[in-house]
Amino acid sequence: MNTNKVNAESDSEKPFYILTQFSFASWSDIILTVIGAISAILYGICTPGIIILYGHLADLFLQYQIVNLIDLSNTTEIPIGFRYSISNVTADELAKQTVYFSISSATLSLAQLILTTLYVGCLNIAALNQSSRARKIHFKALLQQNISWLTQQDPEELAAMSIKDINSLQFGLGNKLGNFIATSWAAACCVIVSVYHGYRLAGSLIAIVPVIAIQIYVTKRIMHRVKKQETNHYRAAQILVRDCLQHLRLVMAYSKEEYEVKKYTDKLVKVEHCDIIRGSIISITGGSLWIMIYSMYCFAFWYGVELLKVNNNYSVASLIIVTFCTHIAIYQIFQIPPYVHIFKKARNAASQILKMVKNTSNAGGKQPEKELTKILTFEKVTFGYSSSSEEILKNVSFAIDRGTTTALIGHRDVGKTSCLSLIHKFFHIQNGKINFNGINIQDIDTSWLRFHIGYSQQCPVLFGTTPIESITCCSPVGNLEHVKSVIEIVGMNSLSIKFDRNTSLLWDLPVDERQRLALARILYRNPDILMMDNSLSALSSKNEEEIFDRIQLAYPDLTIIIVTSNVRILNKVQKILYLDNGIIEEFFHVEEMIQVHPETKKLMIEKNGTIDNFEIETMAKCRKKQPTCGTIFPPITSFFEKSYQELFRSGLIQIGNHSVIHQFPDISTSSSVTKNVDFIKMIKYLLRDHKHWLHLLLICLSSIVLGLNLPMYTVLFGETLNLIAMRNTSELHSRFNYFATMFIVAGFVTGLCKIIQDSMLSIVESKLATRIRRDTLTLILQKKMEWFDTEAKTICEILSILRKSPDHQREFAKRFTITESVRHAEVIAALTLEHTLINCYNADIENVITNHRGIKIQAFIHGCCVALPQMAYAVAILYGGYMLTHHEIDAGTVFKVAEAIILGTLLIGHLVLPMASNIHEPEESENIVNILEYNVNESKATNLIIDKNFGGRIIFKDVSFVHSHYAAIPKLFKLNLEINAGEHIAFVGRPYSGVSIPIQLLLGFYDYTSGEIVSYNNTKLLDGKRLHDYDMKTLRNQMGIVESEPRIFKDTIAYNISYSVSNKSPASKVVAVSKRGYYTVLDEEEIKLTVSQKIQLSLARALVRNPRILLFENMKYCETEQTQRRLEEIISLVSKERTCVASTQDPSSVIRVFPRLIFINRGKIMESGSHAELLASNGHYSDMWRDIETNLQ
């Protein structure tokens, strides 16, 4: 057998198809596997050997009992089981045979111990080595995939599938392989032995195999159909959860938490019914199998006795050997298909890994030696992403001279970043070529190219735990002075950063300083070309210019390609490339470009650091690039319409001293830490549901009966065996009929208890799963928005519990490494850090491989659990033989006690074996227990109820808000504002200035950090109450939120409008039947609503509940002047006698409806007044207004 191997040095040899799962085996692994396979074969052969010894000993015991207790002089009434001569069944012979059996049985048990330990240990060690090697190869292949493919993958899903493949591979190569071999050989040997000792009885018993097979097949088919229905029902419930999370702010604003939970529970009830049906089917199948087992024993004894009567060559030993070998063979036969399925999964997993290895991008290539004047040229380059038919670049050609500075400018999403990505070979061009020093980049070694062309991106991803590690990417520092020089170039010397390796300062750096460090990291490499893709966007224009000047001064021969809108830098470059509609035009001066394309003037900005919130804008753009935590639950919208899972990730990664990737901040890392589970909390929660205590009682009672099943079998076996020592008389037939009936009764009792146990257990489990899912969703919806922000990924893990068990938490560290590597694939590739990460990852794997102590101990325990019962049985038989020879006990009692001992020790072994695999389950339940033990005090208010005199007067007193975890979220500082009842005011400001924060605080989505918001009623102006002292649900009932981008359910217009009120409210019926058009289903993929239509829909939804306060969030100007005027008329009409608060970045959308404008910048009120007053003051507001008018021109 020639098995191709893929080891650490050779990753991609073609494997032999049938043995694909062994493609990662080294010769030592193959040797261990062969040893394990041989040991498993010998173990399988031992099984019928023990039964043969047992059968002959039992026969001898019965013969001795017959000789000593029955008069054999009457030859007409010789017992049916007597086959020996009297001289062969003496006490000495019995003692001799008992000792022989005990020694032989103990020897076989010792052999089983050694063989089991060998095959479990060898195969598990080989499986660990192969899976670890496969893990290394897979990770290496993953990092060598095309960036174009990696950027299209969901990192979480890819990591989960990768870990699943590795686990399937290891599972199929470990002791399961040995179990399969041992099971197959034991089944084959038992069939051969049973046929040899009595083919008639063996054939009769084996005839039941087709019946069992048909029953199992029918059960699986029914289970498949029920499972399909259950999947469909749960998919519907899953969609409800997804919609709830997508519309979370809407759900909270209109207090629809209970409604959403009820809808979710209604769907889960159908899932629950399917689960109960599945459990019932399994229970019926299990119960019928128990009935068949006891019926087989009854038939075996009945037919065996008949054979003893008519065939003198047929002995008691033959009866016992055939009966037990046949039963074991049948049991082993039906154990083989699950193992085959495991091996099939292992082979498929290996094929997936090898497929990824095969698809790795080609390494190697030329390394240009000549330095041409034209260092970089594009020649008729055409490029478009595979996911879109649109061409980003159309036949583009240009050249960049060595030592020059070139600016790339254009509108958003025109392909500026794509150009730089093509230079770094992140994507493949469709036509044309890109030359570096006269050589096509496709022919150049990728690592060499990326090392000599530095790429500083907008979103900083830093590696390491200290500034030096970040700059050197954790490589040894060759020249500390060079590190300090690049630090000075990027302007970080004034920040007093310590260069102590043990000082970790990266966590506290804001985004602008992280951008500086990311640029310093590129300069440290002394590249030939420096590509800057808005890499200093978080800095003011002046600071960006200063760094640019220092780079040119320090590196006069450096070729720079910069993507920027900073007019200061654009005036200093030698060439400007204007990209629009896939075409690039070259200009040498800004004025020349503006003259040809006047619209480009709008692209150039001056960031002065006073008004512009460019730091937060940069972080928002970086968040947009971050993938969500999974495809199961789409993004939840937040301040900037980004997902909470994406919200303000810092982008920092450390590998440092721990040799594992971590991202900060990321709460999910807590999943990899062992926790102490409070079992009292778990038990308390499980015991809350009193309705199912009766089910639990029935489960306990049926389990007790099932526990008595084996002792009951031993008694029946011993008593039935004693009948063979009787003469063929009516008493024999009477007693045999009695015990045969008892076998049948025992079978039915056992089967009935099995049905009761499994069916009741399925009911309790399904009800408990529904309750956990329902309670989890309920308590999640009671959390504040801040909780979602800070524990975004943890929520994804908890919500996955609504879907399945969180077994993936065991592999969190490895999955997290893969996830972060895929998520930051571009940065890793740009910095050529693949080998660094691979070495770190491999070091962790090696630590696991070198520690085989746990596997060896587990193998020895496994062997003890298998062999010790047989050893105990041998000791029992030895002592039983001694007592039998001294007439202290009969043969039936000996076998009763011995059977009880072997079954008892066997059950202990079965309890010990699964403990290792279940040890992590309490840890996995910790997250869900913590959620279900949610502190109700967090959500309790003083429960003040809004009275009928509540008029909507609100006062902000020194209100400040700073997010407790994500400091980059827009802040609010010392807000003092009085809003009178019925007054209309609007918060206006530039993007990311925090204009929506007051509305978020009013709705109770966030708790303000300091100060207070006070409400007054109409009559008692002195009785001010803090807004959040009121019951939040009744408080929100007095508010209606109107959004320019409202959350729209994929349902009818009537449903979307009436969502804000109770489903029992008559208003929903009025809306639903008013016009036929209200039955139109809103599908955003098919029906595109205009801005005015969206606002009107959201306004209608808010007005249905007749609120006293209307909150207009992120208002936008409508598509036309006419629709804007019409919308303003509607708002003016419905907002009479209501307090209205709006937020917007476009004052033109509110100036005619909201007479009082509050201009906010960086969380502070800068100006207040009407539109005309603010324009006349010629302050910040007027500057913003002029900028808006300029952009509209």
C-alpha cells in the first residue's frame, strides 16, 4: 500500500483517493496507525475467545451440578443438558478447569488492557500529529490564498468551517478508527464462531438482522422528514430573531420586546413539536429494540433446549457460545455504519484542506535588479471585481518616475484603493499589465514586491504589544536609532512614548496616533515606493502636510503615491492622477485639473481640527470594512448605521509574547478563559419550571427500572441456565415456560420504560430549550444599547445558542487566530507577515503535539474500563468454583453473581469513559447561565408612571455622555438646554459631531454619564422628575421616533405602520383596512422608497400611538423641492401641540419647520438660534452652510 504523504516540508502531494484522510501522515504516524490497527484486530479476536472460555466453563459447572444433585442411575430421565461422563466432572476437575478459566480469562483481560491502551494511544497520538500537521498546512495555505478570495469570505464562517474540518479529520483518525477495526473483527469472528458451534441456532438468531435494519432505516427516513420540517420552522424563527436584531432600536423605542418574544416563541412551539415527535420516534425504536433483545434471548434458550433434546452433539457450551456470539455480532454490525460515516467526514475534511493547498497562489518569481527611470507603469490595465460586472479601471495607462511624488484623487468608490491593491497583487487584472522596474509584477516574487513597495492603509492594524514591536512587526530590532528616526518623522516624538519592551501602550492610542505608527512601520522597511491610501486621514491638514514634508526631506529618492484630498499636499506633488468613471487623466498642477474638471474642487478639503470630526469619520470608515460576526444574524444598526458587531473596533492586533493573535477590544476572548460555573444558579434555573416536574418524575422512575434491567437479566439468565440441569419432564416445561414468559415480560417492561424515559426526556428537553431561547432573547432585549456595543461578539455567541450548542467555544483560540488572519489578510500580505504568523501558530501547535501525557493516560483508562470487568469476572468465577466444589452454592447462583459483577464493573467503565469529553460542557454553559441570571436591578426603574398632565417639557442639566468602552463614539459635554412643551428644536452639526446623542439619551438607549434630564408636567412646574426615573416603557409610549432611513419590516405597509402600537389596538385594524394599498408588501430589494416616502412611513408609524414628543433623527432633504415642501407641510400639521426634537447634518431639511437650531460640534453646543440669526452671526453654523451650498453648486 503506497500512501502519499503531506508533511510539513511537502504540503501538496496528490493523495491516494481512498485514503485521503491519511494524506497528512508521516512515516512515524503510519507506523503508529499500523500498530494501532493490529492491536485493534487482536482485541476484536479476543472477544469470541472469552465467550468460548465462558461457554465451556458454564457447561462444566452445570455438569458438576447435575452429577452431584441428581441420581443418574435412572438413564430414562437423564437431564437434557448432561453430556459428560461422571469421571470427567469431579471436584478436582472442576477446580482445575475453574483455575484454567480464571487464568485464561485474566490473561485475555490483560491482553485487552494492553491492546486497548495500544490502539487508543497509538491512534490518538497519530491523529493528533496528523491533525496538527494538517492545521499548520491549512493555516499556511489560508495565508497564501489570493486576497481577492479572502476578502469575499466571512472570517467567522471560514474559521468555523476550518476548525470543523480539522476536528472531523482528527476524529476520524483517532480511536474511532481503532473501534471500527475492533468492532468489524469482533463481529466477523463472532459470526464465524457462532456458525461453527451451531449454525442452526446462529442462523435463526441472525435472521433478525434484516428486521432491525428495516426498522432503523424506516426510523431514519421518518426522522429525516421530521428534521426537515423542524429546520424549516426554526429557520422561520431564526428570521424573526434576525429581523428583531435588525430593527432593535425600533423594537426598543416602541417597547415591542414582549411582542417580538411572543412571535419568536410561537415559532419555537412548532420546532418544539417536531422535536417531541423525533424524541418519541427514537423512544419507540429504542423500546422495540429492547423487546427484540429479550425476545432473542428467550428464543435462543427455547430453541437451544430443543436442540439439546434432539442432538446429543449439541452441548450447553454450544448454546451459550452461539447465543452470546450472535448477540455481540448483531450489536457490532449496527455499530459499523456510524464509524463509516465518521471516516467519510474525515476524508471529505482532508479533501477540503488539500483543495485549499492546491489553490494557493504561486510563490517565487523574479527579483528586479535594474533600477529604471520609470519605476512603475500601467499599460492598458482593465480591472473589475468578480462580484460585479462593472469595470473599475478601463484601459488605464500611466507612468510614475523614480523619486517623484504622485497624487491619486477622485470621488468615493471610483477605484483609487483598487489601483494600489493591484500594485500589491491583491487582485488579478483582466487585461493589460503593471510593470515594476520594467518587469511585469506577475512575474515578480510576491513577497519581494510587497517588501519593496510599502503600503500604508487608512485603517491602522498594528501588530505587537509595544510601539517598537508595532514598528518592527515583532522582529528583532536591528537599529534602534532607525526606529527613533521614523518615530520622529511621523511626529510621535512629542508624545513621550517609552521604548521599553515591557511597556504596552498601544491600547490607549487614538486613531490618529495609530495611523502614525502604521506609517512608521512602513518607513522602517526603507521601501522603494511608498503608497499612502488616506493613511493620515485622522490628522489635520497641517499635521498631515508636516509629516509629508519630513518624509520627503528624510527620503529624497523615495517614490511616493498618495491618495489624499489635502489641498496642501496636492500643491506639492509632481503629478496628479484624476480617476473618474474608470479613466485616469494626468495633471501637473491643481489649477490645471480644476480648470478641466471644476467638480474636483469639491474633493479638496482643509481639515482644521476645530470643526471637522475627521478622527471619528476615519474610524467609521474602518468599521465599515469590518465584517459582521456571522451571516446568521445580519448587522444591527447604531449611530452611524453600522452594525453593533462592527462598532468602533480599534483594529489593534497583538502577537507579542503570547504567539497568538488577539484583537482589542474584543470581549469574545473571555470565551477562551476557563470559568468557575455556579451550579446553584444552573439548578435554580432548571427547577423554575414546575409544569414539567411530573415528566421529570416519570423519567427518574423509568430510569430506575432501566437501571434494574441488567440485574434482572442476570437473574433470569442464571435461573434459565439452571433448567438445563433438569430432566425432560412436565416440571421442566412448566418452569421453562415461566422463565420464557418472564423474559418477554422483562423485555416489554424495559421497552416501555425506554419509551417513557426517552419520550418524556424529549418533551422536557424541547420545552427547556424553548424556555432558554425565549428567556435569553427576552433578557437580551432588556439590555441597554451600550451592552450591545461593548459585547457585540459575545452576543453573537449567545444568540448562536438560540440556534445550537456552543461547542465551538472549545476551539475559540484557534478559530480566533484564523478569523483575525482572514479579517486582516490585506495588511498581513502587505507587510509580508505570513511567515511570522505561521511560525507563531506552529509554535502553539508544537506545544500541543509534544505533550502526549494526557493521551497516554486516557488510553490507559480506556483500557482499564474495558479489561477490568473481565478480570473481576475471572476472580468471581474462581471463587464461585471453590464454593461450588464445597457444595456451598449452586451453579446458577455462581453465574448470577458473576454476571452482576461483570455488568456492574462494565457500567462503571461506561460512566468513566465519557467524562473527559463532557468536562468542558459546564464551561460552555457559563455564558448562557450568566445571561439567564441577568440582574433585574439593571432594568428596574423607580417605576414612576407618566400622568395625564405630562406635556413634554424637558430640561438637560449639565448632561454629559462618554461611552464606557468605545471612546470614539460621539460624546456630549455639559449640555444645558431647556425644551418647552410644544417647542420645535433641531440639533444640527457636521458628520460625526454627535447631533443624535440627545435623542438617543431621551429614548433611554444609553445612560448619560453625568448630569440629569428633567421632565415637568403642565400644572406643577416645581415637581420635576428625572426622565429615567419613569418606567421606560410608559415613557417611550409618549415618544415617537421618525427616521430618514427607517427600519422596514419585510411585511405589508399596514404592518409597518401599526407596529408602534399594541397588536390589540384598534388603530392597527383601522390602518389595515383603510386602503387596499396598505396590503402592499415592502421588500427593499424590489421596492425602492424615496427619502420622502421613508420619512412619511416612519412618521405615520410614530403618529399611530399619538405621542406627546416626536423625535426626528438624522433628517435628510427630500429628492425634490416639491416633495420637501409637501413633507414640511405634513410635519407642521401633525406636530402642533407636540414637542419636536430633530437631529440632522443638513440644516436645509429642518430650517422651515424647526425655528430653533442648536449647532453642536464635538459634543458641545457652539451656537443656538434661528437659521437667519445663525447665518448673521457668521460663526461655525454659517461656515457649514456655505460649505453645503458650495457642494450643491
